[in-house]
Amino acid sequence: MPGMSCATCPISDSCMGLPLKGMKYSPGGTTLPNKCAAFDPTLNNPYAIRCIDALPGYKTKFPGDQYCILPPPPELGMQVGLHPQGDSEAYWKAMWAGDYSGYDNPSKEWVVMPGNEITQNYMTTGKNSEAKNYYRTYFRMRTGSHHNIVSMHMASTPDGWISNGGGEALPGPFDLTSGTVIGILGGQQRPDDGTPSTLDKPPEDEGLYLTFPAAPRVLFNMHHFNPSDKAVLREGWSNIWYEANAKVLANWYMGMELSQILTLNVASGKTADLHYSWPISAEMRLLRVFGHRHFWTTNFSSWIKRAGGETELIYQSYDWFDMPTYRYDSVVKNPPLNPADRLDGATSGIVRLHAGDTMHFNCHIDFTAKRAAQDKNAPSPAKIGSLRFANEAYNGEMCIQYGNVSEGFLGRPVVDTSPLPDFATAVR
């Protein structure tokens, strides 16, 4: 990218399109931070100004400094996050003062040492005194996290890390933190994710919004594993931009068929498919899809079986370590689907779901020694024994599809025993 020699380097002085040095808030708007480069949701985004571009001397001993982003102005939005320096207010007070000493010796609960793995929930509290509608969001977390699921609760649990083992933040009636779940705020499976992934809002998104209640408890469900030789820090930043034009409510769905928690059981040396679907009973627009799984799933595919019999592949991922989120609108150009060459991709354009359609997803699990040999960190299937449902990158597996729809609601998917298309079981 012209003017930006590397993803971890600050923008050069000659290419600054905004007076970045000393900036406290991401301003939003249409002026790019880097005037020498095109918009990029991570590298060149006025709604998510990078700390390395704005804060003089911002540098820590942990990987992922480039993912820290300045919050929105308080009148335009808010940031929720988790930091070893304390809540967001204490954190930004230190950052704006140029005091980065809180990163020097963080307590051990914030650090994941080489070879370690942990899934744990962190609770904090939203600072907004009134309910807000929002549309634009940008999520960041440091290098080393497999997922970050952010949900909103009303619970009495104190702020901080919760000693709940691998407890998940589940929407609907399921709440393992003894509170009432309000809904999902968002999530990510890579350090950077956000909507929209274009500077301009797609025209069909006009009036689209989600809701953020007054001062909710915000729960981060974070799964970290560290195959590197350096310590990683558990930290994240999420920018939420308020939306005044709120006409069409969007909804999150978490496509997890609950029986897999108890029934997932693949013997050493075997392959298996976890195939699920939703019957569509009303008109709705599919906004975003991301598939979640672990190392042993070599192909995550999602497709629509139309009422007329046609099959439309809409999402496919072969790379478990860097799982993509794809959005469907008239502006974003997703990497093209390429099942022939086994490359991650998705359809592009607006995707509508119609009554009588069925939306499917499948995880093709390859629990074999041949698969284990493709990754130096993977244990042999014989050592693991039976592969079970677990929030562990190599020792467990799961199969979930997350996403957003508008003008409707998707509940839980069901187990599907219909024949799988060839593209759903093909592997690299």
C-alpha cells in the first residue's frame, strides 16, 4: 500500500491526511488518515485510528500494538475494551498522557505464555447512561486470540476476569454468568474485524441498526492459544458508532446446534461431517456470515438450497487459523469462491433469503495422522483419543455459524441428514 510500508509501521508524516499526532479520538468522516493510500478498514480508517499513528511513542513488548485504536468522540459513539491498566476510562487517561508503563509488568492473568491455551470470560460495564442505536463497529484484539465473542448482559458479576473455566456467552435463554442475556454485540476470529468494510455505507443499509441498552454489562468471551515463542497479552478494543437513522432492525444469530456439545465424538483416524440447516419461513436479508471451528475442520462451507431446488454456495473457508468474515452488500467485493483450488471465498452482492429456502452449513472434520502432519503444533489423533466438543484449538472441535440478518430472526439450526454437495467435503 503506497505510503504505508508495512502493517505495523506508522503512517509517514508526508502521507498524513489528518493531524494524527496527539489525536485523542477517531473522528469518523470521509478524510482518510493516509492520503497516499486507499481506504482500508484496518490500516486506513477514520473510524478506527491506530494508536501507532496517533500516540507518540506507543510501543509495548507484546505483539499486536498495531491493533490498538482510538475511541469515537463521546457524542458520536463509545469504545468498550479490556486492558490490564483497568477500565476504559483509566486506560485512556494513561494512554493520552503517554504513560505506557502499565504494559511493563501486567499481572499474570493477562498474559498467555508460549505453549499455553485459555478460554475465559471478562466482564466490564458500558458507560452509556441511555440506550443507543448503532450501525458501524470496528473490533480489534491483540495477536494470539482464536476468538472474541462480545455479548451484553444484565448480571451482578463484578468487573474483571471470571473464574468460569471455558464458559461461553450464549444468547437467548442460556446464560452461564447468572444474568439475563440481552444479545450479541459482535465478535471476531482474527485481530481485526468490522462493519461496514467500506468507507461509505451501502445504500441498502440506509436505516439499518442494532441496539445497545443503557449501561449493560459487557462480556468478552476470549479463547487464546499461543503457539509462538513469545508471551501474548489478552487485550481488546471495540469501537461502536451511534446511528441516528434507525429504521430497520438487524439481528445477530449464533448457529450452534446444542446437541453437538454432548454428541460430537470422532474416533482417531476417522473423518466426519457436522451438517446443520435452518428452514427459512419469512423474507429476510443475509448481512454477514462467519464460520467457527478448530484445527481438525478442513472445510467450512455454507450454502442456500432455494425453494426451487437450486444450490448457491455463499461462504467457504479452508484456513482454520485465519477464519474470514464475509459481508453481503452492493459495495463489498469478497474474494471469489474457488472450491476448485480450495481457497477461502464468498459470493458478493446482496443475498436475500426467501420463505421455502433452507440455509446450510457443514464442518468437514479430518481427524487423521495425515492432517496432524500439516501442523507442527498438532498432537496425533491417537494421543487425543476421541475428538470431543471443546474450546481447545487442537484437542477439541466445534462447528458454529454466526451472522446477521435484517427484517427477521434465525433461531437455532437443526441437524440435517440430507446428502452433502461435493464442495462441502473437498479438502486441500
